Amino acid sequence: MTEKILLGTYTRRISKGVHEIVLDTEKGELSKAELVAEANGPTYVTLSNAGNLYSVIEVGEEGGAGAFKASDDHTFELINAVTEKGAPHCYVAVDEERQLMYGANYHRGMVYSHRILEDGSLELADKITHDEPTGPHDNQNNAHVHYTDLTPDKRLAVCDLGTDRIYTYDVASDGKLTEKAQYVAEPGTGPRHLVFHPNEKFAYLFGELDNTVTVLAYDAADGTFTQKQKASTLPEDFTEFSGGAAIRISKDGRFLYASNRGHNSLAVFAVKEEGSMVELIQLISTEGDFPRDFDLNATEEYIVAANQNTDNLTLYRRDKESGLLTMIQKDIYAPECVCVYFK
């Protein structure tokens, strides 16, 4: 059996856009990455159920989000881009029920919602700028929205690295956003990404600036988060630079995974007490530099991690019972790869 993976990339050095690679799950082997969509700076990508590709994009001196249509030759052609002067988004997510696409813009500190039209193209629906006080870290000079995705009850959760906050928004059918609640993290956390437990009662916030996972109780009645635990993703004696990046949870809710850029590792946590607690059980090298993203395959027997600075993917076999990882392939060429998305 084979599974296809889309790879979002920077295009600062050698990459020309979005690549695709195939995982052979019987052999436990990755193939050669192939370019499938030419674009500038498609650092984060996702697919809709209709098969359209949505990505971060740069067009000249403007940045935003782009929509692509699948072609007969299995590549993607640009439908349209919704951009503004300045840096592009850093995260995109599709809302199938409301036919919306959300975008996080790190440099502008803004949240975007876009309508998905019948042909798959995008149209701006709403945008919000955060102006709350920022944290004490040097990288918190202003609001830095890093994540915009749905809660289990179809609100929009937004992580802002600059303001140390998670914002919860109600979303109207036309894409208009209304703030419902704010969670304020410990100063200097730098909220980057968020994943929810399958039981929908708990979420796990990855702090980029302090390399921590914060366990949060989620109240669907009012969209609020409450801290239950905070755990480091690094060894106690590690003192060099590292920044948190991606976070994922297994479908059974038993294991949590997070990537450390600098320590260059994946941290594996056992999830306990019905989701209210985590325990670090493994740190494993990513066999490269700056692992910005990774993902589990459909059967969760494998994990693929992308090392941005060394242009390589690393493949791990995953033990479903213990949650532990074993490296089985490395040095798979993937230029400037920063996003791993199983189709």
C-alpha cells in the first residue's frame, strides 16, 4: 500500500514550490520527492474534500493564501490568490461545513477567514488584528498569530505567539468572526500550535519560546481553556537554543508528539488521566537540523519528520502499543521542507 504526502516548503534557496512524495507502507520506504505545484513560499498546505490545494503564498511584494486545482497530470494549477502587501500567512486550515478557509499571519498579527467559492477559489470574508499586550521574550515584539483551526465544537481557536494567548472565536456562516474567549498563557510561552484530545475535553498547546506542552481543559459551553499541567519537551540539562514547532496526537488519544528545533528531536509523551496529564517517555533525534513539521500516516504505523535546514525527511516506525519511535530511513531529499501533510 502507498500513501501520498504533500510537502510545503520555503523557496528561498532551491525549492520551487509544493512537492509530493510517496510512502510505501509495506516496505517502510519513502520515494523521491516530485514538484507538483509551482509557488513562492508555500510553507503550509492543506487539502479540501474536493481535492483543491490551499497554501500560504507570496505574489511579488504581497503575501496571503492561494487556491490550487488538481490537474489530470496529478499536479496543481493556481486558481487565485488573496494577498495584501507584506508577508504571507504561516498557517491555513479548511472548514468543510461552512466552506471557509482560515489563515494565520505571523508578521501582521492577523487572523483571516476566506470563503471558498464553487470553483474552489478564495474570497476574503473577515480579518482581525490582535492588539493585546505582548510577552517578555525578544520574539514577542508584537502580535504574532501562528495557528487558526477549528475546535471540536466548530469554533475557531487561534494561537498568538506574541500576546501569549489563545483566542476563541465564534464563526458565522459567512465567515465573520466574533471573539468568544481568551486564554492567557504563562509569560514567554509563545503559543504556536494546538491539538485536541479525541475526547474533546482537553487540548495541548505547544509553546515555541519555552519548549513546553501545556495541557488545557476545554469548556465547550463558553469556549474557555484552563491550564492543568505544563511539561518540558527538552532534557533537563539542555541549555542551548531550541524552539518548539509541530505537535500531533494519536487517534486513540494515548500518545502525543512534538518537534524541537535546535535540540533537533521528536518528544514522545504518554497521555494519562483521560487526557489531563502527559509524561515524557522518549526523545529521538530527527537526523537533521530544524525539524519544523512532522505527521503520522493514516494507519499511524509511521511518522515522517521534515528537517528544514538540512533539506531531508526522516521516517520512523511507530509502535502503537508503546507509542515509541524507531528511525528506519533518513537523508530523503526534500528541499526547504517545513510542512508534512498526508493526503
